[in-house]
Amino acid sequence: MAVDYTTRDGVAVITLNNPPVNGLGHSTRAGIVDGLARAASDAAVTAIVITGGGKAFSGGADITEFNTPKATQEPTLHTVIKEVEKSAKPVVAAIHSVAMGGGLELALGAHYRIAAPGAQIALPEVKLGILPGAGGTQRLPRAIGLEAALNMIVTGVPVLSEKLANSGLFDAMAQGDLLEEAIAFARKAADKPGPYPLVRNRKIEHPNAEGFLQFSRNTVAAMSKHYPAPVKCVDAVAAGVQQGFDKGLAYERECFLELVQTPESHALRHAFFGERAASKIPDVPSSTPTRDIQKVAVIGAGTMGGGITMNFLNAGLPVTLLETKPEALDRGLATIRKNYEAQVKKGKLSAEKLEARMALIRPTLTYDDLKEADLIIEAVFEELGVKEQVFKRLDEVAKPGAILASNTSTLDVDKIAAFTKRPQDVVGLHFFSPANVMKLLEVVRGKETGKDVLATVMQVAKKIRKTAVVSGVCDGFIGNRMVEQYIRQALNMLEEGALPAQVDRAIEKFGFAMGPFRMSDLAGNDIGWAIRKRRYQEQPDMKYSKVADRLCETGRFGQKTGAGWYDYKAGERSALPSKLVDEMIVAYSKEAGVERRKIGDEEIVERLVFALVNEGAKILEEGIASKASDVDMVYLTGYGFPLWRGGPMLYADTVGLYNVERAIRRYTQQPNGDAWEIAPSIVELAAKGGTFN
Ligand code: T1G
């Protein structure tokens, strides 16, 4: 049973015991009900304490059970809470570390609650696309008031228990040993006759509940247009205010059952698990020893090197920052300081924290200062010859066991590792610009990269709050390899009849943060141009429309030159469709001998997104990525794919691979159809009604 039961001085102690976070799975729920029954039938027991073993009181319903029969198998959480409320003996919830979702709802059913300081208290269901499904929308407003409760429910953000000490949620804050104090409290409560207080019987006091709820609903609806859950949170709370507890509870249940089936909730849960699954590498067991990383070094203080450095400063790790010239070093330090000053201005960082972080940097012009580093990351010029010099030098100065990482985004990590005598210590750490902001970190595993090196960098990634995804060695790893096919389709569609603003608008309506042409103008069209030139040399069979080269030949590199696919007013960033570029595109189609046609938004979205899906499928077939959710995490955290669609591979599953295959086959019949080579796994999965996830 995922619950332990003991009695201490006439108090029954029911301890949840379902690691890692005491998810309220079926066996835990049944264990609580059994414990209550044992306590009720034991005359020596006068009171009951419910607490959590391990690192949580309870992290809520067991989300691994969702959409399985177990999730709704009796005793449901509703039943458990009802049993707690009906107990003739007082029940005290002893809360520590984490009380979230169903865990908090369970505690709200108890007669009393005692919390240790530092516990994370939340109803985070909305972040999974659902809403509290076991009375949270009805009890929390009665416990801490309408406004505070609604705010916690709609945002899902945790609040530290001490901040709620006087909110009405807790009957006491533990000063010392939580369990001892809870047992003592329970014994004292039992001195008084029942019935014992129930949160559900409290009143919701608010001077103007109607007005507040209406205002909240309008605000929440405006801020969450792609997500149905937040508004339902407001509606469920409102139902309880307007129609009383029982009707409110019934309505909450209705909303929960509706939301848990929505594609948005499916996507959010997929992302929740995908984030955690990414840190698990199939052939690297969690017991793999890791190396101790206390001192980090970064080579190159440019945009990437500076951003990478900031990640470690933010995690409190000292960084030796190496440059070749004093002015480059000074410029790098100034940029880091400027970035932090911007955060101070926004009130996100205190001035003293800024100085403390800057003090963690040890600037240097000599490799010798790297010899103590445990992890060295180079972010130098993206050219193999330069990397060769750096890694040969590192091989000489770095201490044995130091991890040598390259931030390369396109070069072969195996070739880089071969520049050293320690290829097992070499790994790719591909950060995304701006490196101190973007969550995605592609960990590129060379064929010799040691398992302990991988386990170590995955741990470091969690420490610097990155979503790390392991990629094998191939051109572009996971993200850039997929984005290349996406861009090819975008350019082909210009040649065939679309215009930049139309393509961007269509894919932004689908949910991308930025369409391919606005994105290219932002990053610099010359970057894509350099990649295409390399492509023409190395892979002439990968045909590209030359329309983008025509643009670059006129020097229109995007925002940095004041003109690109779009025109830009001096000092402004808004992209203005350019008549000149549109005419150039039309002229190019003629030059290419392609009859322009009207291309609809649906075709634009399908060709862009299915290009990602198709390449993602090949990446999985080749084992470059080990699971479809890894591919989704790359696109959700690094390329602005809409979170409520769960990533390209989950989106393909949602559309149905049968339909994806038919669409791709349709596009292979078009003028640039040879850009499509359908991935065999899509055909196989479609044939058997399978899915990627
Ligand atoms: N169910 C099952 N497993 C869970 C879980 C949960 N609720 N929460 C976390 N895990 C797993 C997670 O997958 C990982 O597994 C391990 O625990 C450690 O997680 C009726 C219906 C609790 C703050 O949304 O926010 O209640 O990878 O790495 O950083 O109204 O996990 O080790 O195998 O995140 O210390 C609402 C979600 C559910 C809380 C701990 N509850 N969890 O953070 O560790 S819906 C949540 C978290 C609900 C009711 C409704 C965090 C954490 P593995 P971790 P952490």
C-alpha cells in the first residue's frame, strides 16, 4: 500500500508513501481510506494526522494515471476527501515541502492544517490545461478568501507556506518538528467534542463578489485566448459563490471532465512529461556517476559566450572568461553588465546581486587560467580550423576529467573531439541565442562521449534551468536540421506564388511566435545565405529556391541593414511589407519559369509544419533523437512552436499520421515536390494507425 499507518500516543499517523512526490494514485487513495477506517475502529485512537513521506506532502493527483481507468477508479480523490471530512475523530494535515493540486485539496478536506515553513502551496492544474478537480475551486476561496484563491487557481503559481501563515489556510505554522507538533495539535483537538470544523462550511466574504468575478473573467479571457482552462477556473469559482458549495463542486467536476479531454490539456501534459523525459537518456542509467562541476570556463566573450556565462553566474557558479584581446574581453564584460542592469531596471534583480554575479567572473587572456576548470565551453568563431586550435590548446592545459564542450551549431562534434586525446570528455552544448534567455540546450553526444559526461551535463543543465535534449551528431543536430526543411518550403512557396507577409501571417495565426521571414530578418538573412552557399557546395542535390539569394545579393540582410524581406523605418522594428521585394519575388518566379498561383493559408501551414514533422521523423529513424517528445521539446523551447499544440510530433499525432501522409504525398506532386521525401516511419505508422508519442 502506498500509505504507512502507525499510532503514536493515541494519534493515528497516516503517511503517504508513493515516491517521488506522493502522487495521489489509486493505491495511495485507497490507503488513506483504509487508514481512516482503521483509526475510526480503534478505540485507543482519538485523533488522526495525515502527512507525506519523502520530499513532499503530495504533488497532487498522479498525472501518470490521467486518461486511464485508474484515474477515476474509486476511491476517487473526491471520495477520499469526503471520508476525511466525515471522520468523527479530528484529522490534521501536516504539510511540508510540497502541497500541490490534489495534495492541497486533500489538506483542505482536513479539519485542521499545520504547515512547516518553506512548503510550496499551489493549485497548478491550470498549467496542465485543467482546473482543480477535487474541490479546490470551492474550498480554497473559503479558506483564504475569494481574491487570493482566484489568483492562485488562475495562475497555478506556488506560494510559500509562510506567506499564507495568516491567510486562514493554516491553523498553525510548525516551529520545530512538524509531525510532533501535528500530533500534539491533534491530541488537543480531540479534547474538545466534535463535529470538527470543515472548510466547506466557511462563508466566502467579499464586498462585491459579482463585480470582482466579472472583471476577473474578462481579464483572464483576454490573456488566455488559446487556452480554455483559465476561464473555466473563474467560472467554477463563480459557481460556488453564486450557487453554493455543492452546486459549485458539481460544476467544477463538469469542467474538469471537459478540460481533461481537450487537445490543449493533452499538449500541456505532454510538455510537462516531455521536459522530464528529456533528461533521461535511454542507455545512461540514472545511477551513472557524475563529475563535480564547481568551476566553469567560457572561451569567447561575444554574444554567445557572454550569454552562456550569465547562465552559470545566475546559478552562482564562478566563470573564467577567456578572450584573445583585451578590448574583446572588456566589450564582453560590458555587455554582461548591461544585460544585468536591464534586469535591475525592471526590478527583476537587485543591484547587490548584480555586483555579486559580476564578481563571479574571472576575466583572462591566457589559457593557463583554465587549468582548474571542471567544465570548459568554447563559443568561438564557427569555423572548424578555429575550433581545432582551441581544442588542441585545451587538450594541453585542461586538467584530466575536465569536460570540454563546444557551442557549435553546425560543425561535427566527432571531428572536434578528434582534435584531442580525450574524446570521451568532449560534448556539444548548443545554446540558443540569446543564450541567457532561451531555455533550450541541445546536448550533442559524440560517438566517444562518456556516459558520465552526459549524465553530468544533464545535471548541469537542470542547475542552470535549461531544457536539455540529447542529439546525435548530424548536420544541424535536431532543431536546425528541421528548420532547414521548414525554410526550404517557405522559399519554395514564395517562388510558387506566396509573398513573405502572407506566409508569416499564416504560420503566426497557427501560433508560431514569428514566421520564417520576420525571423530571418531578425537573425540576419546573411546567416541563411552562408548556410545555403555551403549547402550548394556540399549537398548540391538539396535544391533551394534562389529567391533568398536574390534578396541577399541586394544587401537586404534584415533589421541590421534596415531592410530585408520587409522594410523597416529607422529605429523601428515593425516589419513593413516591401513592394520592391514583392516585385523581386514575382520577377524571380518568371526567371525560374514557375507559373505563380494562389497558395492558401492551410497549404502554407501544412507545408511548413509537416516539413518539420517529416524531418523529425527521419531524425527519430536515425536515432539522432531518442524519443518523439524530445523533438517536441526542442521545438517548444527553442523555436517558438505553440505550446498549446504540444510540438510538431504531437501535433502530427493530433492531426493523424494518415492525414499527414496524404498531405505530404499531395505536395510531392507540385513543381518543387522533389523537396519532399516522405519519412518511412510516417508511412508505417499511418498504415497501422500509430502515433509518434
Ligand atoms: N504525478 C506523478 N508524478 C509526478 C507529479 C504528479 N503530480 N509531479 C511530479 N511528478 C514526477 C515527475 O514526473 C518526476 O518524475 C518526479 O516526480 C520529480 O518531479 C485532482 C487533477 C511537485 C514541484 O501539477 O510541479 O492534482 O522524472 O523533477 O523539481 O485537482 O514535480 O523523476 O520519474 O518536477 O522537485 C497537479 C506537478 C496534478 C504538480 C516537484 N500537480 N509537479 O518538483 O521534481 S493535477 C502538479 C510539479 C491534480 C487535482 C488535479 C513538480 C514538483 P521522474 P520534478 P521537483
